[in-house]
Amino acid sequence: MTGTGLAAQGIGAPVRRVEDLRFLRGAGRFVDDIAAPGAWHLHLVRSPHAAARILSIDISAARAMPGVRLVLTAADLDIPARLRCVTPRHRRGGGPLVQPPWRVLPADAVRHVGDPVAAVVAETPAAAQDAAERIQVAYGPLPCVTDLAEAARPGAPAVWPEQAPDNECFLFRLGDVAAVEAAFARAAQTVSLDYRISRVSANPLEPRNALAAHDPIEDRYTLWTGTQLPHVMRNEIAEHALGVPSNRLRIISPDVGGGFGMKESPFPEHILCLLAAKRLGRPVRWTATRTESFLSDSHARDNLSTAELALSAEGEFLALRVRTLANMGAYLAWQGPVSSTNNVGGLAGVYRTPHICTEVIGLFTHTQPTAPYRGAGRPEAIHAMERLADLAADRLGLDRVEIRRRNMIRPEEMPFRTGLDYTYDSGDFPRNLDLALEAAGWAGFPARRAESGARGMLRGIGIANAIESAGGPHRKPLEEGAEIRLAAAPRCCSAATTMARGMRRRSARSSPPASACRRSGCGSSSAIRMWWRMAVAPSARAP
């Protein structure tokens, strides 16, 4: 780096990472690092069945175990104890999407492997686990469906027989269907692709966790947890799970060891820890094991799609249509339908395709709920368009690069209204492509492949143009705040609303304030001081 500190940098210039030193020295402050003297530990009993009736739960032996302080089942809950979806979608006919009750401990049936049925709080983690293993749950196994294609077939086992006998949660459509159909009717060539985007699990370095406390004098709760959206989580848990005003709950999110979207949502363990802390008058903590994370974290993606592209004889993209089945899991996560519906505008990619339409059907299955993760539908949209571009090139005998060049939006066409939802204000996509080809050594690939072939090896190369709305939703971006204060002396202080979660947010926020200060003549880097507003002050301590 050149120049003196941040003041020598502008927007887009490299920024030296500022958060690494304490992490490399083991001085990070995650939830498990927070001292809570006298805290007891929560352990959950989870279903081994994908679908089963709960016939009975015998907790007598667990309650008698040494060190056990509390055992909870659905019958013991005196709060609303439910989670909800806030994404508005509709079913066929125009009514709101099917939203079955997601209770933190179900009373009647379990609907996926890992569904919690009882909670034990004990003085140590080992005592809690030992007691949980003494709980006897009698299940009546039921037919289940875990595959998306099978869930869509007539007669498939219904996850929610009364609310959604055909497993359909919602139907989402976007685009001009008539214009797309007309373009396909006059197309010289069409290509189609059936593909599956597999289910994935986030697996962050720091598992999900919770440390809960309750102040009986003020009747206020405090929850320490690694989350990406502490304020949203506070409102959801307080008002809809605990049944108290949001100002009765404080959520503190210290360092977060990776979130990736999965840690946006409230989970049953948060509510159970808070309830137990109030019942016992002690802090209660829980940290998922790796196995438990795999059984209880939100998963993501799990889509089945058919994509079709209409082309002229010269390879011009005329229209695109995509039909998708999206797996919602057994319950609707806080933003469950977002990934499959909110970012479908990305299907347009960087191309001039004039007519695009899409249809998404959300389906219930006996699996964990799905939620936004790593792109939240954007990678899936890009995948569809770019795979079709390759197929079209093969069908027409065109080079993969050339067919993309012919259809790319040009800089002089900006601002450009795409065939589906988005309007781009700027961009030089052909130039981006040239830079990528040069960096990848595209022209020299045939020689490298021949050399590999001579050694009995295979070598391939692919190309994709990605574009996304990163601060969405694009029509109404989520609120965010920033503040710069210019003092009388040559000094600038900036404050930015952000949640650091292991993705160099603090470093990324350093450059724009420095650039602004330099433009305003505030002085050198020694006069620049960064303020970081997080959910709470870093010095907050557990009880």
C-alpha cells in the first residue's frame, strides 16, 4: 500500500485489514467466551423420525437425575412459543401463503429429523445430556416425503394434511407470460435444461448458540447470541414468541463466527433458553454440537427447475422462462420464501433478453426449514442463464464467448430495463468479460488442455457472468445508517451501522469515510478516527 494510512486512500482502493490482530491472538469475543457465573446448561431431545405422532413423553426419570433443574415439554410452555414467516406470498386463488404453526416444542407430531420435543436444563452440559437420554418418547411413525419431486406428486404424504393436502405452500409468478409465449412461437431455436440445485447446510465456524438471562425486578430478558440481525430478532422473539413488548428484551451480539444468512433468523433454542432463565432465575446457555447443527440449523436451496431459452437463427436471446419447485421444509422459516422468489430478477443476467417470466411453487417436505444463505437465490438465477447460454452455443455452433458478446447489454444502452424486474443504471459488461478472459488465460487454454491430455489428464474451463442486487430488496433496500462529523479542528469522526460477522466488515467500512475526510480537507490520517456502532458496547458483561 502506498500513502499514509487511510487518508491516502479513496473509494475502491485496497484497505489493510484492521480486525485480524485480536482474532489471530485468540482475543476474539464470541458467545462462549462470555463469562456467566452460575449458568446452567440446556440440552434438547430431538426426533429421530421425519414424520411421527407424539404418543407420550415420560420425563419422570430425567427429572430425578442429579443436577437437573428443569425439564420442559410442550405442555409446560406458558408463552406463545412460536416462530413465524414474514415474507408475503400467495397461494393459488390469491389467498395468503400456507403458514402452519411452528412451535418451539411441538405437542402433536414431529415433522423432520431433529425436531425438538423436550428440553432439559442441568448444572453441567454432561448432566443435561445424561438426563435427556432418560426421557422416553413414544412415537407413532407416519409416511414421510423428503424429496421435492415426490412431494409434488399426487398422493404424496402431506406434511400438513389440513392446511396443505397437496404440500403446496405458495405460487409465485413474475413476468409477461404472453410476451414470452409469443417469442417462443417465433423462435428459430430453443434450448431447455432440467436441473436440481442441491440442499446445502451453512456449517459456520461458530455453531449457533445462546446465553439467556432474566431480571425479575425489571421483568426484562437479555439474550447473547451470534446473529446477523439483532434488532429484527429482538422484535420477533419478544412480540411473537415470548408475548412481551420488544423493549423487554435486549439482544447482544458480540463477535460472530460466520453467519452466511443462516444466523438471521430466530430459532427454538433462543426462546427455550429465555424461558428457562426466567423460570430458574439463573443464566441458561446452549451451544449446538456439529451433529445438532446439521439437524437443527436452517438449510438452503433445494430446488428443481426447468429453464428454456428462445433464440433467433443468429443466436439472439428472444425470451427466457423458468419453472421452479422450491423446498420450504416442514416449517416456514422467518424469510423462508425469499431465496426462491426475491432475487429472480437475476435471471436476466447481463443480457438483453427482452422477455422473461418465471413461476415458483413452494412445497412442504419432512425436512428442515430452508432460509437465505450465501446469495439467497442470486447464484441459482445466474446458474440458469449461464447454463442455457452454453447449451445455446452448442446448438448453434457458436463459441461460448461469442454468443455472450452478441447478447450483452452495452454501456451506451444504460440505464437498461431488463426483461424481468431490474433496471441497471451503469456497467460495462463487455469490458468485464474481456478482463476476465485475459486474467484466466482463455486464449491459451487449448494448449494447456492438450498438455494435460498428453499426461492422461482431463482439463476443463467454464465461463459465467454474474450480477446481483447486493443491498436489497432492490425496490426498498433495508435501512442502514452512516454518519460523518466534521469538527472545528481538522478531525473527522464517522459512524456506520453494521454487524461484523467474520467477513471483514470493519475493514470494508474504513475506506469511504477516509476518502470523504480527504475531500473535505479534514487533514491527515492521524486525524481520522473510526466509530463502530454495534448491537451493544463491546464491554457489556453477562450476569
